[in-house]
Amino acid sequence: MNAVVFAYHDVGVRCLKVLLARGVQVSLVVTHEDSATENIWFGSVAGVCREHGIACITPADPKSPQLLAQVQAAQPDFIFSFYYRHMLPVEVLAAAKRGAYNMHGSLLPKYRGRVPINWAVLHGETETGATLHEMTVKPDAGAIVAQTSVPILPDDTAHEVFGKVVVAAELTLWNVLPAMLSGRTPSMPNDLSKGSYYGGRKPEDGRIDWRRTAREVHNLVRAVAPPYPGAFEEIADDKITVTRTRLVPPSAHPALQRAHGMQDKFFEGGKLYARCGDGNFLQILGIQINDQDASLNNYLKYMAS
């Protein structure tokens, strides 16, 4: 079987390797140029192509006639999209004789759209996963082929969950690919009425509002912790990024309240705490000052200001 693959990021790397391990002939890979303004903390699809001698291109516009001609010339049985960042036009999808499929980082129909892992952590979900589905005109709307779930633990950051989803994507593709190659591709309903669509997030969306509940602030910190832009506040012209927090058990609240009254942030027993809008507390476990790792004791000067 012959495939054209649109891929980027770690999911792109692992799923491309699954296709090769299953004996799929990948005649063309379409990926992105790494941006000089982006923190590139993930694997390189282009690097995998160089290792395996696979033709790899990085067109700026997925709607270009040149790209369509290249895909059609490959005469693919399948088209796969693994964390490629653009929607593919219908004309490109139609070039696949046996279907075009995308790997999405959620349990569809939940969290359609952009950065689904970050949104799932932000909303306090306890599980997410990876879903392989048919590509259609609407994003993440085609029939579900297969999916694999992973847990989201209470203190997991989005980066930690992303690592799990990469494995879930690899397992999903590995397990279903033999059926797809033999002409028995599963098709399950993707009921959009039971899910939701979310857009992209900007760095400014990470600004902390300490008036929110402790759980909401904790989920924000987890959802955007490095290598993502981070949850932050600005004090005395400095950017303070909170990189890791933990919810304080209710049993500890009375003692903290007696010792520190209505203070917003304070040290107790060598630990840094913050009081949130619901009166509950977070322990602050890590900070950066102006994007540089810093000691929690460095927070003292801001607390005194």
C-alpha cells in the first residue's frame, strides 16, 4: 500500500514510523518548516524522512496547485495527517483511493479543534486520548476509525499528558492498520452533538487571575506549563511564571488561615502558598522570573512590594 503523509511534531514522528514498520510505502511526506520564533521541543518528521530516504516537502500553502499535483502524481491508496497544522482541501483528500485519515489528540467528539490536550487539562478532565478518524470538510468531524484513552492525573501538566497521547496515537494506528490495509477499515459514528469545538490559545490566555478558584488556577498552571508559554502574572515590571502547583488538602486550610489571615501569598514551613478567590490554597512548587528558572525565595521581594 502506498501513502502520502502530512505530519509534524512527535505524533507525526511516531505515526510515520508505525506506517513504515507495518510495511506501508510512503511515497511523499508533507511537513512544516520549523519556525525560528517557536520553542522546538519535539521530534523532527523531516529528520525521519532523511533517515529513510523519503521525499519530503514543506509547502507554505496546502491549497497550492503544485502540492495537489504532487499528491495526485503519487497515486496514494491512503492519505494520513498526523498533527499537520493545516486543514487539507477536498481536492487533496479526493486523491486517496482508499480514504484520508487524521490522528486527533482527544477522544472525539470531545475537544474538536485546536490544542485539545491543553483544553482538556484546563477543564479538569480525568482522561483524554487519541482518535483516528476520516477527514472531511469540517475539522475533526469524520467517522471514527479507532481511539485509545489515557488518564489525566490530578497534577499532570499538558506536556506530561501530551507524552501519553503520543503513545496512544502510536497504539491506535498500530492496532487498526492491519484491518485498514486489508480493506476492513472500521467506521463508527462521530456524534458532534455530544462534543465541542475549541480554538487556539494565545500566550496572554495564561495570565493568572487569583480571584478564580484554587482548582481553576491549578488547572491553568497545568494546562500551559513549560514548554508551553506558561501561567503568569506581572509584578513590578517583571513577568512571574508559575510553572507547577499543587492543591492543598482541606484539612490544612484552618491552620494556614489562622497563621496568615487574609494574606494572598506567604511562606509556611519553608513552603510557598497562595490563597485563591474561593478561600482555598495552592502550594506553589516552581516559578520563573522573566522566563528564567528562579528560587521560590526570590518571590519574597515581590511579596514585600
